[in-house]
Amino acid sequence: MLRWLIGGGREPQGLAEKSALQSIGEDQTQNPYTELLVLKAHHDIVRFLVQLDDFRFASAGDDGLVVVWNAQTGAKLLELSGHTQKITAIVPFPPMESSKENSQLILTASADRTVIVWDYDTGRQVQRSCFQSTVKCLTVLQRLDIWLSGGNDLGVWNRKLDLLCKTSHLSDTGISALVETPRNCVVAAVGKELIIFRVVAPTETLPRWDIVEVKRLLDHQDNILSLINVNDLNFVTGSHVGELIIWDILDWSVQAYELNFWNPSAQLDAQQEIKLCQKLNDISINHFTCDEENIFAAVGRGLYVYNLQMKRVIACQKMAHDSNVLHIAKLPNRQLISCSEDGSVCIWELREKRQLPAEPVPTGFFNMWGFGRVNKQASQPMKKQQEDTTPCFLEPVGDLIGHSSSVEMFLYFEDHGLVTCSADHLIILWKNGEQESGLRSLKLFQKLEENGDLYRAV
Amino acid sequence: MISAPDVVAFTKEDEYEEEPYNEPALPEEYSVPLFPFTSQGANPWSKLSGAKFSRDFILISEFSEQVGPQPLLTIPNDTKVFGTFDLNYFSLRIMSVDYQASFVGHPPGSAYPKLNFVEDSKVVLGDSKEGAFAYVHHLTLYDLEARGFVRPFCMAYISSDQHKIMQQFQELSAEFSKASECLKTGNRKAFAGELEKKLKDLDYTRTVLHTETEIQKKANDKGFYSSQAIEKANELASVEKSIIEHQDLLKQIRSYPRQKMKASDLCPGEMEHNHEQADQASTTSNPDELADVDLYTCRPTYTPKLIKAKSTKCFDKKLKTLEELCDTEYFTQTLAQLSHIEHMFRGDLCYLLTSQIDRALLKQQRVTNFLFEDFVEVSDKMADRQESVSSQPGQDRPPSRSVEECPIPKVLISVGSYKSSVESVLIKMEQELGDEYNKEVEAPESNSFDLQENLDYLDMDMKGSISSGESIEVLGMEKFTSVLSKSDSQASLTVPLSPQVVRSKAVSHRTISEDSIEVLSTCPSEALIPDDFKASYPSAINEEETYADNEEAIHFEASVSAPELDEAQEGSLENTLSQVDSCCIGKESEGQLVPLPTSVHILSDEDGVVSIPPQPYRQKDQVFHVDFTVENASPSRDKSSDMFPSYELDPSHLLASRDVSKTSLDNYSDTTSYVSSLASTSSDRIPSSAHPGGLSSERHKKRAGQNALKFIRQYPFAHPAIYSLLSGRTLVVLGEDETIVRKLVSALSIFVPNYGHYAKPVKHWISSPLQIMDFQKWKLIGLQRVASPASVNTLHALSRYSRYISILDLDSKTLRCPLYRGTLVPRLADHRTQIKRGSTYYLHVQSMLTQLCSKAFLYTFCHHLHLPAHNEETQEVVASRQANFLKLNLGLVNEDIKVVQYLAELLKLRYIQESPGTTHPLLRFDYVPSFLYKI
């Protein structure tokens, strides 16, 4: 289309072969998001979105602002400004179930080396504390009513922002990820290492908090980029060179180690392997999400589904996006959403292959405008190979194009749709147009009734 | 589809705009016989046989105590308008019917001169020999040097059509009252200043005299007074008396009742200013409170001088001019208001009536009218609604009845007891504001008021009494429009309108023939003509102007700098600037336009109804600018008004300026209309601040319609493009040539539904890459295609967001947009339409869109189409019912459904909106494939 707009000339067919990217085309009948609302409040990259409750979420970005939004109306509820530099971590601090105090708290850490506790009902700054180094991750251990800050060291804090205890200096690069595991343990990713700490709550004999290092796991060969809890038994880590390790959550033993898992076909020719190795960036595991059976990994530009039972990749989409996938999430309805540096958000559905799946690519006519992304002939053989090895496939359901720069994160609301934030300073609220239309009708008739203008047919 | 104006088109083929293609001439037997007097250049609707002036104008006259009645100025101030019409004679006539009974001086039993706050009188006067009929508005201004402190003036709206005067009486009265009020407010201010000065003089004189007397007393110790001393003492006494008198006058002028000011609602530009004034005036009305007195005090630099105690009334002294009598500022505002009036009532009566009915009907569509109607009309609708809310108590009765019960003639008959040769309407004042509305109803019955009683009312000292708005009671139907706007719950909406119009017409004519002896006697032929629309065919003033819409026009457009316009379009330019802008345009292109104005001139001469000669006005425009600077430079006591001209502070001004910028934009595309419109704008001195939505928007509509028609004929893919606009999919018009893009964008904007009562979501010209926000904000965008590599971003954005937009490429003549297979747009935009004229096509589009709106309304507000009728009903049932309704009841097919659904969403959004302007616009879209259309 670009070509057409510039020169008006017809695009040569051959160009399309360069990219094997799947294009969904413009005819996306299953894509529910037919309404959008652009929210603008930030002046810099928006990096974080946190769900606060059923209808509220907070966004935070490089401008140091935290903004609380209404996910239903898109109204800006509060603007929390206190940080002078970009925000590095944000986590809601739910109130203790036992306590009567019902203040809605949220913790933010920033590159200005402070952590601020906010009350997001009132916008009040509850507490503020300064650190020696930038806090890169925050975790709340709700059971103990404490929270941990991960920077160059690991600190343990209570609700009132008193430092309970902290570790010694761990590394200059700092803790990149922090996950809570059973028995008051936390797993921290520090460079290539995984360090297990145990938080010791005060007892009658020892009336003070303590944090002790339990174990160091050195199995990764490169920096650990992602770390999540899978279930009660396992947690999983992914590294820059594409190692995926599944660990036992209790004894921290390796359950599965996959190095070339992004390459599920054994009989892959050497040429391709070389090509993959050349681009390290293409194989780094950027983000994980999981459900009971599968781990979904964002590897480079592709998406992979790794089945825990079968211990193998059951579906993949090697070129899900034009650029690195930054965040993925699994929806309840077997759908997977991914967002990428190329500014797009894609919705996928995991389907089992029964027979040869119908060609999801729209016909050539529609794609006349498709920027030459698809070529049926070129992608066919590769597909065949995948079909041989993977029992499932990820079918594109739709894509959301709105941001002009990389989409950093998104948040899914069951009732209100999808929120995406991006480096173009915008937040977009994607909504199900049909559902919204129904809601508006409902509202309209409610208002009519309030005004006494509603006449019922006899 | 042939509508009435198109039949007309066949009668005088050669006078209309250039037609896109020539149709074969109609066979002889089908053609409408040509108007017999075509050869003489006469217009079938021109009824100017007797009149010596070419079109309606406004005359301001004065009854000078030195020379008698004399004309002061006319609006428009151009000799061509009134031609050979004898202004002096007519001034004499209109000044001789002043019923104002202004009585100033020493009333019997009162020690001091009394000022009367006299109501204006409104009179209709006819002179059929001259072919002139006039609405005459008498008012009195105060002048310390004048006899009895008063100077009688009158403003007259002179027309050759007596029906127009009679039927537009209330509107004329309302508008002229505003102008009069403005003048009087300024005058009171000036008069108070005058008094202050005089008091200072007197005070000074007294001091001087006093000292002199003291000296004499001391010098004279013989115990008797010299005659000189006695004289001095007498002089002193008379100065003392004079001081008291003047103080009393000052007190009176300051105590001008506030309610009266409130009641007079001035034109928007003046509103704020005068209310402020009124507020201050009211605070000063408390004599104890001296804090605000400085409003009326004169400049501190004034040095008192010695004056003679006895004021002399000499005839050789120069009387103050009207401008001196009022504040310059107010004078300018009044002129603006008057030219607004001139604009408002320009054109044939039938045309005025139609547009009034049109507006009244539109106001009733409160839920849907924001979609396609002009926000200008809507804004005055809002005002009306407020008014009608405030005047609720009086509106329990159906408006149609009130109209029938208080017809104009009764009032006129009662006035007939004046034994005068004219019809006039007297002002009656109510003492209690609360009674006002009841009395309003009674007004016709209470015409048993005899003259004396009325005069009693008039004579009453207004001080302290809570008086009411002046014209309401008298006219009885003053609030007619607002009454109607309230009455949409009543079943008969249109019915009361038309009968009333006809009726009042008939009635007024009868009145003339019975009561106004002189008129009758001088024009027997008039009276014999039956009561039909003998003179009231749509002369369609605006249609008579000629087009020169051709490729040359485009050539001229290029000479004007674009960014200025763009800004003006955004309303970000201040009024003065935009005006200057248009002036500049005038000058710039003047040289190029040499041949055109003359041709226009000739043509309009032939037209006979409206001639807008283009040339002589430029000088005037300059004069205006000088005036303006003087006004701003004059030391005003009101700081805020000094800093910002009042219209700048007024939000409604924005509308006006937007309107003007629209005109100028539109003028771009048509050199001829541009010239005439420049003439009309400059002739009224303050073109934009006073009259929103006058002729200019009319012209805009016409141009838009014409260009839209052209687009439809030129491009076979006009239907999908229009469908895109109607269904809320942003249409990007891509092109290199700004003027062509702008022209098409303003043409297509008639199809764009509004979000609310503000500017249409249309961006005429943009050159930066588009963003997602733009599609949320704008539904029609003119985009610059740049040849340089910098444009890659722009084009990349287009391809990236291609799912949200339709792209019309003007350079390669292609359109990329979704498929359209409905039946609605083909009817709306038929390329084989018989409609030839822009304004006709615009009306056609409006009527089609109104129809569409009503469908959307039905769809939106049927409960069961959106929500289950009972609890057990599933969503599927509702959905199928919805589909059935759209298909069977509304007769929509395929993509037409989406249009109605989009409009329904807009209606819903607007209806559930809490307060206007708070909701964010949504971007709704569909995932549908697009196609590429080529010519």
C-alpha cells in the first residue's frame, strides 16, 4: 500500500517472499474489539499497567507519573505525581483480610531511588522512603503482610514502611525478577543466577525479622530475563539465549531443561539453525505466561506453547510479530494475547489440528494492500513441517493496530476489554463494540426511565 | 427528483451557474413558458415597481431642534441601495409619527425637571406612492444641551414589501429593541458623564461667586447692598438651584431601573458588556454607596470652568452627533446590530418565513438535530430554550390558540384611535414582573386601554418601580418561537405554524385597508389585490447571485496563503484578525479579479432584486478599521472592556468567527461570490461579531452543495465514500493541491454527522502524519501529499491505520474503502440527479439526512430492540428482533444498517452524556476488507 501510495505502481509479487509473517488481513470477524478510546495523560513511555480492582487500573511510565483510570469509561480518576524519575516497578498492596483498615494501597519504585506508598482512593501519598539504589522489583507477601524490594540488595518492609531486615549487597546489576514460592521463600533472579531466600518471621524466641539465603542455582548460561510461578509444583525461568528451565518449587531441582525448544522439528536443516543463532535477540525468552497445562513463552518474535505433561512444544508461531514480543497473557477462553515492539497486539487462539487447517490467510485480493506480508506459496512448505511435529497450532484471531510505537504491556479486563500502553505515550482502551453498544442502550433506557420519558407499549 | 426550484431553473437557463454538463434542451411542448419580461431583466418575483430603492435598508433619522427631521445615516451606507429614494422626505414622514410622548422638563407640581425613561415606540408606516413601507422605531436620547434634555431619533427598516414588515414585525421589533437598548445604554452613560462635568462646572462657579460675594460683603460695610451685590447673590442662588437640579438629574439617570436592562437582551456581542454595565449601574443607583460612582464620573483630568448660571439655548450652537451622544463603543455596537438586522431580514418574505419555520421545526428535534444541523442555529436554539424555561409560567396554553386569540389587528385597531394615517403599536408597561405573563395573555383584551391610560403609564416615573421588558406585552406573540420550542410534547407541531402565518398575513392586510386611511388612499391598487401570496414567492435572494465556478476559480485560490485560513478555520484567530485576513484577501486578489466584478455588476443589475455591487466598499472598510482603533484607544473607564473588546470575551463570538472563516474559506473557491460577500461583510462595518449564521453560512451551504454535486458526478465511487462518512469511518482526502483538497473536504462535510453541538469533526488540511487520536477526533481529513521523502512517514501511517480509514486519492483518482451495497446513498447522491444547484442539492441532502435521523431515532429509542422484553428472553431473540426491525420496518439493506447503527450510537452517547462536552469521542470501527476503486 505504501508503494501504491507513493508511486502508484503495482507491487511486484516477489517482494512478498521476504517475510513469512502471518497476516490476518482486514477481515477479522472474530475480533471482538471494535471500539477504542485513546487515553492521554503521560508525557513519556508508559511501561506498566496494574489492575487495581474490577474497574480501575493504574498506569506508570518514564515520566514518573502514576495515573489511575476507570476502565469502563476511560475517565482519568487520579494523577499521582511524586516521583522525579521514571518508574521501575509498581505493585498493588491489597489490605490485610483480617485488618479493619481498608485503605487501598499501591507501591511504586522509581529511578529516583524512592518507593512511595499511595492510597489510590484518595490520591494521598501515604509513605515515602529512600534507598541507596534503584529498586527494580517489588513483591508483596500478603500472607505475612510485608513487601520486598529488590535492587542491589533485597529488603523486607512492613506496611508502615519500616525496614524489617535486608540482605547484604548482592550484585551491581541488581535483582531483575522476584517471585514468591511456598514456605516463605522467594526466588530472585540476579544475572545468570537464581538465589533462593527465606524470610524468617519473628517468633517468640527470636522476636525479629530475618532473611536468609538458602540456595544459589547456577544452571543458566546467560542472563535470566523471565521468571514466573507455574503452579504449586513448578516455577519456570527463561534466559537470554533461549534456555527454558522448569524447576521444582520445593526442592529447587531442575524438572526440565530445554535449550533448542523453539526448534521443535528435529530434522531442521542446518541452514536455518545458523540463521537462528545469528540473531541472538530472536531467541531470548522475553516473557512467560502459563495455565494449568501449558507454558506460553514469548521467544524473540515468536510464540511457543510448551506442554508440561508432554514436555515439548505443542504449538508455535515463529513470526508472530515483526519485532520482539514484549508481553503475553492467556485469556480464559483459550485465547492468547501478545504485544510487541512493532506496535501491534495480536490475539491468538490455540486450536488442535484435526485435519489440515483451512488456510487462514485471506485471498490475494484483500491482501493487495497488505504490505506484502503474505505469500501463500512461500509459507506452505514450512507449515507442512510444523504440522508434522506439533499437534496444535496458534490461529490468529485478530490484531489491534493503534499504537505508533512499541506496545509495552497490556491488561485484560473480563468486562471492560483490553488496555494497552505504549512508548508513544498513549494508553488505548479496546472494547467490545457490541457489548458497549448494549450497555449504552441500557443506560439510555435507565435515564429515560429516571426522567419519566419511558412509555411502555400497551 | 425535481423540486420546485428546479422547475424554476428551466425558465431562465442562462442565469444559472455553469452546469457540469449540458443537457439537451427540453422539447418545446414540455418547457415552462418563459417569464414574459425576461428581456427587461425583470425578476418574476420582484415587486419593486413603485419603489425607488433596490433593496431593503435601515435609515436612522433625527428630529433636530434646529433643522427639523433629517436623515442621519443608512445601513448599508451606500447610495446605490436607496437610489433616488427621497430620504429627507421619508425622514419627515417617519419622524412625524412619533408617539413616544416624551415629556421632560418641569411637570406641574414638581420642582425639578424630571427625566422619563420612556419606552420606545414601534410603528409601521406605509407610503405606497414611494413604494416604501417601514417599521419605525422611535427612541429618545438625552442631551444636556438639547431642549428638554431630549433628542428624538428613529430607526426605520424600509422595505418595498409591506407584508414583510407586517409579518416580521415582532422579529423586527425585538431586534431593533436590542439596537435601541444599546444606544440608550451608551447614551445614559454619556449623559451621566455630561452631568458630572456640568456639576463640577457649577460647583466651581459657585465657589468663585461665593468668594466674590464675600469680598464684596467685606468691602461693603455700609450696611446696604449694592445692585451689583444683589445681582451676584441672585446669580449664586440660581447656581445653587442649578446644582440641585443637576444633581437630581444625575440621580435619576443613575437610578435607571436595573430590571429594564435585564429585560432587554442585547445581541450576543453586547450582552456581557452591558450586563456588566447594568450591574454597575445598579450598584451606583444606591446614592449612599459611592464606591462605584466612578463609573459615571468623568475623567479626572477634567478641569472645571466658570459658566454662566443661565444656560442659554442658542440655535447657532452645534448639536452633538449621534456618536457623541452615545459612547463610541456603544455606537459601534449599535451599528453592528443594525447591520445584523439588515442581514437577517435580507431577502424575500417567503424565504424568511420558510427559514423561520424550518428553524422552528428543527428546534423540536431536540434529540437528533445535533447530527447534521449547523451549530449556529443550534446555539440560538439553546438560548431560546433557556428563554422558554424562564418564561414557563405563561405557557400553559397551547401556543396556537394564543396566537389565534391575540392577532395583530386588534392591537392595531386599538391604536387606530389615534386617528392617524399609520398603524402603530403602543407600549404598555406592567408594574409587576410576576404579572407579566398573565398580562401578556390579556394584552389583546386589554386594548380597551385608552390613550390617556397608556400615557399615564408612560409618564410614570420609572424610578423604583419594577418594570418589565418592554415589547413582550404589546406584541403578545413575541415569544412565539420559544413557545413552540416548548411544545413538542403536544401533538400538533407543524399545524399551528402555517395557518398562523397565513392568518396573520391576511389579518394584517385587512388592517391596513381598514384603518390606515392614508395608506389606503394612496395605494388603491394594493388594497384590491387579494390576500394571497401575491408578492411572496421565494425570490430566493441567495440563489440569484451568479456563479463563476470554473477552473479559473481554482487559479485564484492559489494566491492566498493557506495556513492563515487553516487557523481561522480552527477558530483560533481572533475576530479582528480574521477580518483583516479577509480584507487582505480582497486586496490581494483584487487585481486579478478585474473583469469579474463588472460582469457581476451587470448580472445583478439585471436581476433587479439584489444587487451587491462589489467595488465601492473597500474604502468603507478602511474607515471601519479607523473607527475601531479609536474605540480601543479611547480612555475607557472600564478596564476589562478596554483590554478586550467585548465580543472577544463572549464565547458565542467564537461561533461567529468560525462562521466567518468558513465564509472566507468558501470564498476561496468562488471568486464571484467571494467578491460580493466581501462587499457585504465590509459594508456592515463589524461583520462577524454581531451576526452569526446570516447570509454567510447560507453561502457556505450553497458552495458545499455545489461541490458535493460535482463530486458525485465526477467520481463513480462517490457512494462508498459517502457511506464511509455516514458510517463514521474516517475519510482521508489525499492530494497535493491544498485548495482542491479543502474544497472537496468542505463539500463532503455536509455528510459528516456531528458528535454534538460543536464544530463538525472535520479537519480541512493537515500535513503531519496521522495518528490514532486523529481518527478519534476527525471523521473527514484533508491530507497533504508531499513528494519529498519526508512523506514516507505520512504514507506509512496511512497504510498502518488503513483499517480505520478510507482513502480518497485526488491525484490518482482512486478510493480505497469498504464495499457498499446499500440503497440509501444512491438516493442521497444520485449522479444522474436532475438537481442542478448547490443550495437545492444541499436541501435535498438535508431532507434525506433528516429522514435518516428519524430512522436512527426510532431505532435508538425502541426499548425491545436493545433490551429483552422480559427476563426469559435471550440475547439472540433481541438480536433477531433488531435485525428484523432494521430490515423490515426501516427498510434498510446491507451496509445501510451500519449507518443507522452508527447514528444510533451517537444519539445514545449524546443522550446519556452527563454534561455537554465531557465524554470522550469513541472510535468505532469494523474489521471489513477494503477495496480499491478507480475511475
